[in-house]
Amino acid sequence: MTDGPFTPAVGMVDRLDSKGFGPSQEDYDFAEAYLAPGDLDPAWAARLADPERRARREALAAERKARDWPAISQYREANEALAGQPTDVVFIGDSLTEFWSVAQPDLFTGGIVNRGISGQTSPQILLRFMADVIALRPWAVHIWCGGNDMAGNTGPSMVQDYKNNILAMTVLAQAHGIRVILGALTPFNVVSWKPAVGDLSARTAELNAWQTALCAERGFVRADYFSVLAGPDGLMKPEFHRDGVHPTRAGYAVLRPVAEASIARALG
């Protein structure tokens, strides 16, 4: 009960739309520029370094977090549009998943759905798992995240926190008869947006070893993206990235056969 006019933006409401969420045209343009072969356009480097642009994006991020921390709103209308339609696999994760739709849009057709959101950590992905995965009733889910947890995008956390979030997602999936594909963390060293966290190579290896053991123990399908991207030094091969974290189109080209083989095993 309220004493005055109902204010939809405050408290629990009957309906929230996706307004204000999702990638902008600028985000799409940057993704295309990043994924393309050759050197990054110098104009983009200058734009990324612009303090006014950075301040606007930080303000937008703060506004989104205050309104909807896990961004459950982002795919609300898209999920409603899929109601009653057959879904084979939902890919859920962070920017590596979201960028994949730009790099290879034809992959996400015929029952394969992308539900990646850039910058997200495992607790945020867990909170939208019911809305973005379970509600679509897929045969399988492709879970791929962890880099932003290591970088501390939503604050510091423990290794066990990450493990608990992954475990919770897999339990939810299995409880609804959904088969699980776990994507290996890609080769991480340092993250450009938070260099203070230091070298993440050892942590990446630790989390990947845990994921591999979990898949073996519980019968999940393992999508080993690390092996196809890593060079002899354990870092991502230069021809597959620009920033040491996000694959380019060339990187996604070597990831796709791994993903497709994993889907075939999960659905087979």
C-alpha cells in the first residue's frame, strides 16, 4: 500500500521493460571494429580513451545497477517472444558470449539462443538463470563465465563463491532436465580494465582444473576453449585477440567447432 501516486521505478512492480539495457549502436560498432582483422581503427582508440565518454558510460552502468543489478530486464521482451517456441541450447555468460552473436550471428539460429551480457560476473548470471535459461525450456545450457569474477567486476569474491554460483546453475539446470555444457575459461593474463588484480594465469588454471573435474564427476559436457586459443606460453595466441581477453573473429572461428561438437554431445 502507498500513500501517494504509484511510482513504477521504485520498489516491487508488476512490470519492468528492457529500456536502458542492452548494447547501444556504439557498442555494436565497437564490437565490429574489435572483431575485424588488422589493426584497430585509431579513431576507436581515441574514443575509448576519452574521459567524457568513460564518465558517461560509468554513469549509465551505475544507473543500470541501481535499477536492475543482474540485468534481468535486458532480455525480457526477447524471452517473451520465444515463449512456446522450441529451444535447443541457451548460451549464457558475459561479453565473450555476447560478442559471439556479433562475430557469428548465424550460429544463434535454429534453436540456439544467446543470453550473454558484457561485464557480468557469476552471481549476476545466476540471478537471471531462471528467466534467461529455465523459462526457455532448452535441451541444454552452455555456461561460460569467470573472467569478470577474477577481475572483481562486482567486487572481491572468493574462489568458493564462484564455484558455488556455477554449482547452483548446474543444479537448477539438472532439476529441470536441462543438460549442461561448461565452457573453459580462455587464456587470461592481465585484464586491461583492472590491471591491479595482477597476473591471472594461475587462477585461470585453477578454475579450469576444477571445472574439468566437475564435468567428469557429474557427466557434464566440457567445451575446452582454452586449448584451442592458448599458445605455448599459456597465453592467448596473438592472432586471436587484441586485448588478451576477448577473441576476435579469428578466435571465434576456432571456438566454433569446439562449441558445435559440445552441443552435439549434449544433445546426442
